[in-house]
Amino acid sequence: MNRRALARKAAGAKAAAPRAPSAEHAGVENVTRKLELQLQAGDFYGALQMYKTLFMRFLKGDEPSAEQQEKAAALALEATLKLIEHDQNTAATEMANLMVSVFADFHHAVDEPHKQRIRQIDAAFRPKPQFSADLAVFLKNAVKWSAAEGARKRGDPELQLLLARAYRTAGDFTRAMKHFLHAENPQELADTLFQWSTQGYPSESDLYLARAVLQ
């Protein structure tokens, strides 16, 4: 093969190389547009199924790479926030739990970047107290992950605090007190104990203190 032919072959190889990433990028953009249209049309079930399909696609293979894991977790976070925005609490909780499953299944560290994603979901749920029980389901899984992968046997104190607050907002003071005890925030523990004691008769206030101590 002469030099000119070799040059043409090399140029063709260089031109062809970017096609795969470009096609992948275009595919993701196409799915993103479809998701936006589904959300706008109120097809939340269809959007959820598409989010889950894309999530699993990112994690394909026996040992997904760190980049694949990151893409899956980022997608799950984005989906959760979008679904909360549309008051789809059950679907949002499902996607939030998928995000934590990436952290747990692939042994991600309990560090600031990971905790920040959990904070984002907590902050999105917080203005919607009617969904506090759903938030608690997600945060319970986050605490479990932090207990398994972090330095604290009972789980990260900050995540314990977020979970305790979610239970308190949901009116589940028994569970709230259990997690406040591991949240390292004595002021909120005391405030919640007082709030709980107002739910019963004044003569029973000592019983609530006893319950907290016995837990």
C-alpha cells in the first residue's frame, strides 16, 4: 500500500473514532427529552419505568466501572428530585433507594459528596411534610449504608438526625426518639421529647421521659 493510501486509511480511522461516544451522547439526550415530555404530560409511571431502565443500563455488566456507578447514582438523584417536584413521592422514594443501593452494593465511602446527595433529597422532601414517611424509608436505608461502610457502628450521626426529624414530622415519636439518641444533638432530643410529652395527659409527662431513657 502506497503512502497516499495509508494516509487516507489513517484519516478515515481518525474520523470514525468519535462516532460511538457521539451516538451514545445523542441517545442519552433523546431519552432525556422523552422523560421531560412524559413528566410534562403527567405520565409519571412511564417516566419512572424509563428512569429505571436507564439506571440499569448504566450498571450493565458483572462489574460496573466507577464511571458507570457515578452515572447511575447521578441519574437516580436527578430522577428523585424531578419526581418530588411533581409530588410523586412513591416513585421518588424508589429512585432515591436505587441511588443508595449503588452506594451500598459497591461499598462507597461515607464522605461529603455522598452525604450531600442525601441532603439534597432530604431538602427536596422537607417542604412536603405529607411525604415524611416516604422520606424516612429512604433515610433508613441511607443510615444502614453509613453503618456498613462508615466508622460509626450505629450509622452516621448526621444521617441519624435527618431520619429522626423525618419520623418526628410524620408523628412517629417512638421511632424519632430512637434515632435522636444516636444523632448527637441533645437540644433537638430534648425539644422532641417535650413535644412528644404534650401529646398525652399532663400527669403522664414523666412516662415519656422514662420511655426515652429505656430506649
